Amino acid sequence: MFLPQVNKTIARYHLLEKGDKVLVACSGGADSMALLSVLLELREKYALRLAVAHFNHRLRRAAIEDEHFVIRMAQEFGLPTYIRREDIRAYAKANALNVEEAGRERRYEFLRETAGRVGASRIATAHTLTDQAETVLMRILRGSGLTGLGGVAPCVGGLIIRPLIEVERREVEAYLRARKIGHREDETNRDLRHLRSRVRRRLLPYLERNFDPKIVSHLGNLAEISREEEEVWKRSSEAEAKRALFREKGRIFLDALRLSSLPPALGRRLVRSFLSAVQGDLRRFSFRDIEAIRSLAERKEATLPGKLIFRRENGLISIKERPETGGGYERAWDGRKDLKIPEIGLSFSAKKIRKGQTRPPAYDDERRALLDAGKLRFPLLVRSRRPGDRYRPLGSSGRKKLKEIMRAKGIPAGERDRHPVFSSGGKIFWVLGLPVAEDFKLTPATKQYYIIEKFEFLFS
């Protein structure tokens, strides 16, 4: 049943097209070796060109052995291999992330960068239906809403694909045994200090034994239903946000009267859109925080994480003060998701284009930056301007004060704080409305373009 089900999944979600170049994320574990093997079996059917990518997190002593195993297996199959090693613990500490979040962030950054560099049209990861069930259970335990219950999507942006998402881990293991395919075991999967390990080794088997042997399938169905219903809700909440949220003099307001007229479910989504617009993300906000805003009475205040104080006055809810920022802002950005900067009402997107793949867009300092991707170091830092900022604009003979460049460019003093400063490795490479830095410009040696585009902030 394994191969037929994978074929059905690929067809159902249109995961592959003939002639695709697929970068296969391979840890050396059972799931990823099954993924690599099944894509090799399907290579002729889809005229696939395959390559292998391995990310060494440097978290375990055996990590280098896993890396060597993947290289050896890829060589046996005659496939090109791309490797990156990174100290994830150090990255997690520097960016205030837990190790799991840091590993996922850097791993996907590596996969996207590599796919762009080698011209891969798909990145295949080895998530299974059992992984899906574990993810849904973990999110239930953490109090997730419908968005979180959607779990792991079979396809993300037409780039990341998960052909094994509808087969259980036991089917993967049976497939490997039948074909005598070797794999590596990650000992951290047995470490019960991690929530996923406890869910995998204790909770899920307990539910299968004592409640329903098909619990994995049921949780997979729940994820699918949640994703589909979330799409419907998303359209409704976006339409409502356009009616109930507005910006005035740099501040964001929520129409409290309209909010109170909505059903609770839609009202909570509107509050989430409001908080996302104010803060840029929802990571620190709980269900209780959402309800505090939704039920805020006239001339009353609510204090949320990050010392954010919201007040309802004259039928409008807005943020009262942000003492921790002092009016400035600073964001670390990996370039994968759109960057929202509510303080200035702008968002930015980024993409990489391999040289020769397509023609880059025209230069436009007011809207975009065209840069040499190979000269950037991630995460990028995007912040408000500071006294003494200097950089060397394109074509300039040396570094100049940002204040003087803005004055020469004719940017009014009152508008200058809406021009964010972008830096990499401690060096400014672009300021919105000004030329990119000389050190980061495109040259004949450029292999990949990095394009940053501005667009007005959208409530969502």
C-alpha cells in the first residue's frame, strides 16, 4: 500500500510535474531514506532530476556520522549532495529561540537557499501521517485554535512538498524492510524531556491501545478539515479587518462597536488581526489576551505581554504606550516570510533568483533593493535609523552620514523615520528610498539576485 498511497498523494495535491528538479531533504533517518527511495522509484515516471540536501545541526556526537551516511548513500545513487553544518545551540541562544525552533528556521533557510542556487523547483521533506498526528496532539496540548490544528500542509507555496504525508510511520518501516534500505537512528527521539518524544513514545501509543487503533488517521483527517475550514475563515476575517481596522497618524485603531457586534469566533479573529498589525506577530498572545481585548469596556485598559497597554476610548481600541521600544523598532528577518513593521505601516517581502533564470525587476529605490545574495548574512537586521548611522551608497567614494544622504535626497525630516535601515553582518546594505550599498551591489560575478520589495501594510 505504501507506493500506491504516495502516488495518490502526489496526484491529489499536484506535488510533482514532469521534469521537476527535486531537492530531497535527507537526515539519514527512516522517513527521509524512504522518501529518497520512493522518489528514485518515481524518477522515470516524472522525469525527475534529484539532488540531496543534508543539514548538520551539530547537536549530537553522532551527527557527523549521519552526515557521512547521507553522503555515502547519495553517492551510491549517483546524486549530487549539498551539506551545511551549523551550531544550532549558539544560534538559538543568540536569537532567543528554543533549539527546535532554531533548527527548523535554519534548516529551511538552507533548503530554500540551496534550491534557488541549484535551480530546484521542489523541496521534498519526509513528514508522515504519524508526524501529522503528533503535531496535532502537541498543538491541542498547547491550546491551539483552528489554524494550529491544520498541522503540516502537504504543499507550501508550490515549493515544499511532502509526498509521505498520508502514510503512517509503520508503513514507512515496512517499506524499508522489504527493500532492505538502511537508515540512521536519532537517539534524541527517545529523549522524553522533549514534548514530541513524549507524544510519540507514550501518548500516541496509549491512545492507539486504549481508545482507537486508527487515531493517527483520525487526527490526520482533523488536520485536513481544519486547513480547509481555515481557508474559508481567513477570507471572512480579512474582509472584516478591512472594515474594522484603520490607521491614523501612525497609530492603528480597532472599531470596538463593530467588534462587539460580531459573533465570538469572528470577533476573536478580528482581534488577532489587530494584534498582529500592532505587534507584527502573535507569538506571545494567549486566548486570555484575545478575550481581554474583545471584552474591553469603554474607558478601560488591558495590559498584554510586552507591556502593551490597550485602551478603549470613544468606541475605538488602540495601543496606549510601548515603553519598551521608545518609539523605535528592530527586527531580525530570515527573509522567508513577509516582514511586517506596524510602527511604520509597511511590509517587506524577499526572494532569490538564480542569475539567468529570469530577468530581475528594474531598479527602484523607493520600492525595492536588488542585491548580491552571496554577500548577505542571515538573519538580516531591519530597524529604525539611529544617530550616527553611516553607509556607502552605490557609486559613492566613501561612507556618508545617513542624515546627510536623506537631506540631499529631499526626504522631509518628518518622513525619515518611515525609511527602515537594513543591515547584514553589522553593515548597512540598504535604506528604503536610497541606493543599495556599494559593497552589496550586483556585479558580473553575482550568481544569485536577492530582491527585497516594499508594500503597504495589509491587515491579516
